[in-house]
Amino acid sequence: MPTPLQGRHIALGVTGSIAAYKALDLASKLIQANATVVAMLTDGATRFVSPLAFAAITHRPAVTDLYDPQSELGIDHVALAEQADLVIVAPATANTLAKMAHGLADGPVTTTLLATAAPVLVAPAMDAHMFDHPATQDNLAILRERGVYVAGPVSGRMASGLVGTGRMVEPADLVGHARLILGLTGDLSGRRLVVTAGGTEEAIDPVRVITNHSSGKMGYAIAEAARDRGASVTLVAAPNSLPDPVGVSVVRVTSAADMGSAVTSAVENTDALVMAAAVSDWTPADVSPHKAKKGSSDSITLELKKTEDILASLSSPGLVKVGFAAETEGLERNARAKLTGKGLDLVVANDVTDPGSGFGSDDNRVTLIGRDGEAERLPKMAKYEVGHRILDRVAAILTQRP
């Protein structure tokens, strides 16, 4: 399934901030997501970046003059406003935010904003003192009340040398915000999903842990796919190096016991649980309070005890339960045993020894087995696409339940 950006028309407003250079990267990322992008530049923006640069990236002339007789869009603000599925203003200066809040229209960006019925996303960028000023805060409050989506700003060092809140959010995060907004009307709109990801860690002592090779990529991909279909998503994540997905509520945990507690709490009033995490089956029976030293011994013996089976222990009425079976042999046999033994609605089986689709890869090759016992063997595909195939099954199950 394509992302919500594919085939969508994005009007990108760029205003006079040093952060305007980031808008070039944003335009590139939107194009890579197969969106159609037309850039609109204020006079101030052209002092920092060239309209030609945006034209080269978007393959469309950048709009700098509302009344350019050579423009293929005619009266640009009307055409852009009608074509746009989403208007993004990034960076959005304090001056532009003030104009938006009070309905001023003196250029291609502000005039298009007045003329459009599309959702609007702004990414403020300015000096920290300007952002903190009561006038700016009042203007942002007005815009939020009108339904404008505001992303950022974030804290950090700015061009002035001041450290504070005022930096524009990174382009990759803005793409996430755009996907979130455009996906709000998806087939999982109004649904609540809990997804787990990563490999849990079981402490041996204050320094060492028992863990596994799970990168968390599969669970994160499912969480992003669910968000892109309009779901409200909680991601319970074991230790990993992945950034938090935009628009997803992330609960970070460490051990299997931590994950069990977090999942049990998160699934209250939830429609579906997708348990993609690699949860430890065993944990040390006793954790040393101090780092164990080598000493003179050539070996060490650890006594392990079973961890609680999170999926099997959940009995929330109406909850759609999806489990994963990461196997090295007997793939479908072991997956079917998990399906029935844990009372699952769907099991996702994958052979972790399969080259190019094991731990840490960006792709996966899985087999989906539902309660009817039929196995749907999928070809190798990106984990985001696998996530959508899983969610197709989840959505179908949900429509059959009251």
C-alpha cells in the first residue's frame, strides 16, 4: 500500500528564515514519497534560497509572483489553493504566522493560505525570544484553534548563537507530520492499536544483559503504517536505536516484565494488539547487585526462569491479538501452535535465517496464518509493506466484530 503522500498535491510555502535551506531537503523528501510539490517563496525567502533550486527538485517552476503572466497556473493562489491536498509552510517566520492569524494576504504564500480548504501544516522557525514573545504565542493559539497543525519548533542552537526554542523541526519529521495529517481519514480512523517492537533485555548484573538480535524495525514499520491509516497508535518499544515515529505515542521499556506491565496497561479500551517485539522467554533467576568478576573460573553458570507469556495472559474481550513467530525451523508448524496456544487471531511467521529478511534488515518475508488455518505466503517486501498486509487482516477482523 502506498504512503498517504503518494499522488498527493503539496503546496510548499517557504518564508524568509535562514532555515529556508531545510525546505529544499523537505521538497526532495516529499518528491521521493511520490508527491507532487509546488514551492511558493516569499520575497524574504528568495534572499536565502533560489527559486531555481526548488524548480530543479520539484520539476515545477517555483511561484514568487501571484500575477506572473507566464505561469502555467494562471492566478497562482487560486490554482494552488484548489489543487492542494495539503499546504505546508516551512519555515514559518513570526511575521508569516502573524499574517496568517490576522488574515493578511500580500504574497503567494499568505494568499494561497486564505484561498485553500486543504489542511495546513506550519513549522515555525525564529529566534527564541521571538518565539517566546506573547504576540507569537497568541498567534499560534489562534491558528491552532482554527485547526492549523503546528510542528515544533524544537530547542537547540540557532543562527544568532542563542540556545533556546525556535529551531525548525527536521524535514524527515515534517514528512511524518504530513503522512499523519493525510492519513487521518484512513480505514483505521477512530481505532486504537498497540504495537510492540524490539528485543527485551534481561539483566544479569548492573553491567550485563541477556538479549536477542531484534532491531525493532518491524514493529516500528507496523506502527507507522497504522498511523498512516488513521489509527491512534501506542508503541511499546524495547531498547533500540530507532527514532520515535511522528504522531505515535511511544512507551519505552527494558525487560520482559516491563513490557508485560506496559502492554497490559496500554490495551485497555484498545481494538488490536500487534506483538512484533522479540520478548525474552527466559530471565535470570537472581540478578547480582554487583558486576560479576572473571576471577579464576573459566566458566559461569546462570540459572534462568521463564518469563510471563504476555500474549497468552491477555484476555481482553474483543481485542484482536496478532503474534509473531520468528523461527529457524518448522516455520508453519510452530506458528500454528502459537496461534492456538495463545488464542491469537493472526500469527505472522518468518524464518529469521532467510537471507535479506532476518534481524536488522529493511525487508521481510512472512507467512500470515489466521484462525481459518489458511497460510498466506507473502513474497519478500519492505517491512512497511508487510505492516500494511498485516493491518489489512486486522482491519478485516475489526469490521466483523461489534
